[in-house]
Amino acid sequence: MLNLRLYSWIILILASAILLMASIFKYAPLDLTETLGFITGAVCVLMVVEQNIWNFPVGIANNIFFIMLFFSSRLYGDMALQLVYILLAIMGWYEWIYGGRNRTRLHVSHTSVKEIAILAIIGIAATAALHEYFHRINDSAPFLDALTTVLSLIAQYMLNLKRIENWYIWITADVLYIWLYIQKNLNLTAILYAIFICMCIAGLISWFKSLKQQEAEKVAS
């Protein structure tokens, strides 16, 4: 596991250096803002997989880069989503430190059936409302923008509470994002989200191991 994490960081650092050089010196048609969004996004997700608390400040930097990128692409839902992400990141940062029992570190847990039902109802209603709103303001992809926005908010809420099912929602949203960004010619961002899917699978496996370890510790105590 240690070697796998080390190799992941080495690959990410090398890829980031290459992309930055290509963007700055125009070796490839890469936008610097999109490149920085790519790098901070990949670092953030890798840190979430490792349950590293520093994923939150890195994620906030990622949100700022994507606000700039999505504004220029007229993806207003995704742009507004980044602003909400910043607020959720601050909340999640606090929850991961003090959200556990007796204000201790938060542990991985399952989402209850009741919570799933409530989130599903909210998700359907919010998607319908946002779709109508984005259509009125001439968003370039109103339905997909609305659906991915709502899925991402639900996933971030679940991640903030360390609900293991957040990974399933992220994977679903990322598949839709890849399609959306390819349509908008944001190819580097589409590649980033394909990498996100791989990281989500790794995160799901890692968090399941943490959950089993927690359960074993409870039984032992």
C-alpha cells in the first residue's frame, strides 16, 4: 500500500510538471487555468483517498481555478457549484476534525436508508428546478449541468460526513462530467475526470478497509 501511494504521488508530480511546462511555454494548446485546475483537482482527490485533512485547502484552490474556467465556458451551474464547494469545504474541514464522537476525529460510516431517501427526493426536486433555471439563463447544457451540479453537492455533503457511499455518487457524476466536457472541448478537464473515476474506485476500496478496521477495533474493545 505504501509503495502504491508513493508511486501515485511520483506519477502525479511528474505529470503536473510536464503539463505546467507545456502550458507556460506553449508546447501544447493547453490553457494555464485548466492545467492548474487539473493539478489541484488530482492532488485533492488523492488526498481524500488517503483521508488527508489537507484535501480541503487544496480543494478550495481547485474551486477558484474552475470558477475562472467555467465562467469563460458559460457553464454557470458548474461555476456556481464551485462557490458552494468552498463553503462545503470549510464545513467539511471542521467536521473531519471535530465531527466524531465527543468532538473527536470523524470516522468512515454508512449512509442510512432514511438519509438516502431524503437525499434522493431533494436531488430530484433540485435537478428539476435547476434545469428550468439554467434553461432560462441560456446555460449551454441545462440538464446535464443541473444534474451534475446536484449529484456533486450530494456527494460532497456525504464526503463531509465520511459516508462511504459518497464514492458511488462521485463516480456517477464524473461519468456525466466527462461527456459534458468533451462536448465543450475541455479535453484536459475530461481527462482529469476520467482519472477521478479511477481515484474514486481506489477511494472506495481504501475507505472500505478503514471501515472494516474500525469495526474490528470495536469488537476487540
